[in-house]
Amino acid sequence: MKRFSFLTVYALITCSVFAQSGKVYDNLTVPSKLLKMERKYAVYLPPDYETSGRSYPVLYLLHGAGDDQTGWVQFGEVLNITDRAIAEGKATPMIIVMPDGNTGRRGYFNDPKGDWNYEDFFFTEFMPTIEKKYRIRGEKRFRAISGLSMGGGGTFVYALHHPELFSSACPLSAATGPLTLDEARRNITRTLPAATDTLVTGYYNLHSVVAMMNNMPDVQKKAVRWFIDIGDDDFLYEGNDLVHIAMRKKEIPHEFRIREGGHTWTYWRGSLPVVLEFVSQGFHQY
């Protein structure tokens, strides 16, 4: 009988585990009537997508300022990290969608001037198109959102504006918006000097994460599973700390993690496996 060494057996097992790989496409487009242009996005499809015929949960993964839809692909290594998490049983197979928030104007929100409504585009054009094109399970339970820096701010705001759509939200090193009404006024009047107090107050209440947490109705406290992660050397620590404190005072359940590191891709590559595991727990029954 032919004998196999331990190393041979180990190599066969390893090859079998990692033989299947997901696929990433990073130069796809969606037409937008609202933004009057084609919008790019990237997508990760799990290893068995082409052969299974089944539908999958979805994670919307937002990049930071200065990157585009390729950021999580090139620097975040989303393909290798997600493949490994799935192969090791730490994450369920899922579709990951990475929109471009850096073309035309930078950011994921509607402009106060009313002439660039990216958030409206995301919810009324982008998400419906994506979830029709791919085999995505459309229920709230099977939809999650995450992002870093500017995308962490988008994660906070999108999940707070639409808790009926997302089961989990994972802001990483997040920009948390203006911490005070005066800060909001300074920010808005730079580009809109004639902004009224009503406009400033309305924008602040819809884009300051601290204000939104403080104003959250009791019935929504458990609507979204929250995982918040920031490095101990990150320049955005103050806003995240204040959000954590506000959530503690309001008794909003959440996970808050401070790890060693700064505002870097090294840090976010370490965050992604934890995010994948956290959102997968929400996709499952628990």
C-alpha cells in the first residue's frame, strides 16, 4: 500500500481547502439619473457563487476619502481575507459590494445645497440595481454595512437613517460628523455662506452621529447590531469615544473595540476578518 507522509497529506488538505476562490470585479458601473452619470463599483462573489444557484447575504463595504471602489480590493485585500474567513468557517459565504464614493464629489451624503444627492442615489438607485443583478437575499436580516474613515461615517449614518434595512453595522475608524452645532455651522458655511439656522440644524441632526444616538427612539435601540472599531493612535478617536459614551448612556447595545494602531490599511486589514465574523453572526440565527 502506498504511504503518504504527513507533509503530503497536509499539502493535499491545504490545496483542497483553498482550491476554490471567490472572484472580484472592480470596474463595474450602475447608471444614475440622480447624479447624471455612470457610477462605478466593485463586487466580491464567494467561491461557490457560479455553481450553487442559491442566494446570499450582502455586505456593503465603503471606502475612505481619497480611495475609490478599488480601495478595499487593492489595499484591503478583500479577496484573500474573505476567502480565508469563509474557508476557515469564521464567515458565511456572502456578496460584498464596494461602491465608488469619490467621483463627482467626495462622500456618501446629500449635499446641503441640494444639487448632489448621493445618499438618495445609494438607496433608490444603487441598492435596488445591485440586489436585482446579483442573487442577494433582500431581507434586512441578510444585509449589513461597514466602512472605514469617511466610509465609517457613511456606515453610521446609513444604518441610523435606515435601521429597517441593515441587520449589522460596523464603522471602522469612523468620521462621526460634527460634534457640535457650531462645528456644523462652520463646515456648511464654508461652501454655503447664506445657510439658514434651520438648514444647519437640520443637517446637524441628520449627520452628527452623537446627536443621532442621543435622539434615538427607545424602540430603535436594538434595531441594528453595532460593532465599532478604532485604533488607539487614530486622530478620529474623540468622535468615536463620544459616540460610545452616548450609546452607553442611552443603553444602546454595541461592541466597542480599541486596538493598537492608527489610521492605516494595516489596521483595517486586521479589522476586516472580525467584521466578516460579526456580520455572519447576524446573518445566522443566534
